[in-house]
Amino acid sequence: ASNEKLGTSALIVSDMRTPGMDGIEVLEEFRKRSPDTIRLMLTGNADQHTAVEAVNRGHIFRFINKPCTPEELVPIINAALDQFKLVQIEHDVLEKTLTGSVKVLAEILGMVAPEALGRGQRLRDSAHKFAQFLGIKITWSIELGALLSPIGYASLPPVLLRKLLGDGDYTPAEAEILRRIPRVGHELLIGIPRLKEVAEIVLYQNQHFDGGGFPADGCAGDAIPLGARMLKIIADRVLLEADGIVKRKALETMQLRKGVYDPALLEKSFICFPDFLSNALSSTQPVLTLPVSELKAGQVVVSNIHSRTGATLLSGGSRLTDMILQRLKNYSALGDVQEPVMVQNPAV
């Protein structure tokens, strides 16, 4: 049976004795399909074994002993409905907290390392399309793992961050710091409710399919989170594209890296993206040349935005966020941004 939620059913009442499967099995299956639905059991045999089975497998809210009069049943149903409302309120609060936390993290990354955020945005778009291609129905954790994969960059000293985004050579100490970026990202995310799976994707983003790479803790093959295996392929394709290695040549290059990628996913990624990964830039949207004062959040930067000294403030292909937009306006107020800039409105 499918594990997809059935919808917003608030309450289910099952008898212990039902045709085909008993009440415990009914409630257990319903819990898989609709975990928020409050579950009640009618039984005339509420012995200890039945109670333990029902609680452990069906996660029931309350037993109802038969026979049960309407006067006895109505208060129990009302209590169950109140419990359902509490669960929904908790989910709503948690969802808003989660959304706000992710937005803050992304904004911080954009302030510290705007090029890293732009890369994360592209990885997210590509991960979304790749997950849909693979038939994955719930994709949010994979998308967030891709978006926040460079969140550890926020911990880097400015000198090392500039070197990372350039072509500088690293000292052994700097190389070790860079190698541990996924661990830093994992530690930032693991304490946020419901982001454990996202944190694991970030941690294992550089793990090789054969167990090499980082964190090199023995995790290999299918034990590596699916999102991390997908991200490793997509992220390395981004780097290859930046070097002009695309299409069949990119596939051949990656196939030569024995043990690095999940071979089945690698083949499928080039079926999903035969030429290039997803790109926020559109071939149909007109390019707008605007001063910073007229930019809007959500627009896509067509070419790099530079300061007057030539420093890259935001890379082409990045989407403008509220905080990045404020940062650009601050630079503009000080006369330290090259204007106008070229952007596109987001594709409809």
C-alpha cells in the first residue's frame, strides 16, 4: 500500500475485529498513510497484550470499551478532535520556524559569500528537477540540502574565502579547513528541528560511493544518503561546466573517476540533463538594465555585479534575495557598485 498521506482526515475509529485485517493492522496502516490523523480503537477485549500492540503499532490516542453509548463516545471524539487541532497548530508553528530558519541561513550565506549562495541556488534548481526525474515525490530535503550545501563557507576567514573563490593555492592548514566545510555545515543545521536529513546530505556531499572522500567514516554505497549521492554528481558537473566540459565529454570525465559516483545515478543524471544543468537564466525573458534602486527580490542576475574596485558582489545566475538586495543598496549608497546592472524577471 502507498505511504502517501490520505489528506486531512482528522479522526479514525476502528473496531478491533474488522474483516481482512484486525483493528491494530488497520490503524498501523492508516498511521503510515496519514500520520497526523488521531486514531481510536473500539474493543471488547482490552487485555494487556492488545493494548501494547495497539499503542506500539497503531499509536492510538485512546481505547473505547464496547459497548459504548453515544453519551460516552461524543466526549472522546471531541477530545480527539482537540488533539488533532493541537497537532496542526504545532506543525504550522514548526513549518514557519523551519522556513524562517532556512531563509536566515541562506541570507547569511548570501551576505558572507554571495557566489556560494548563487551556486547553492543553482544546485537546488538542478536537484529539484533531478529528483522529479527519479520519481521522488517528497523533494524538499534534497532541495534544501543542495541550497545549503555551501553553508559552511560562512565560517571561513575572509582571506581564505577570497582564495577559495579565486585560483589561489592553499597551505596544508587551509586545505584541511576547506575539507571540513561539510562538517561545519552539518553542525550548523543539525540543531534545527526537522533538518536532520538535510544536515546528513550536507555532511556527505563529498563522500565517494566507494567510501572515500569526506567524512571518510566508512559510509559507502547505498548507505550514503540519496540526496548526498545526487548532490555529489550535480556539484561536480557544475565545476566541469565552469571549465567548459559539458555533454558527452563531461560524462566520460566523470566515468573515469572510479568509485566516486553512484554509477546508476550518474547515468540517469545525463539522461535528465543531457547537455547542461538547470539554469535560472531564461532564453525567453528580456534582459533589463536597471540601477540598483529599481532591482526587486526574485530577479535573476544576468552577469556579475561588481564593486567599483572590481570585487564580485554577486555572480551571474543568482537570484536576488531581500538581504542581498539591501546589501547592494548599501554599496550603491556609498557609490561602490558598478551600475546599471543586468537582470531578468523570474520565468513564469
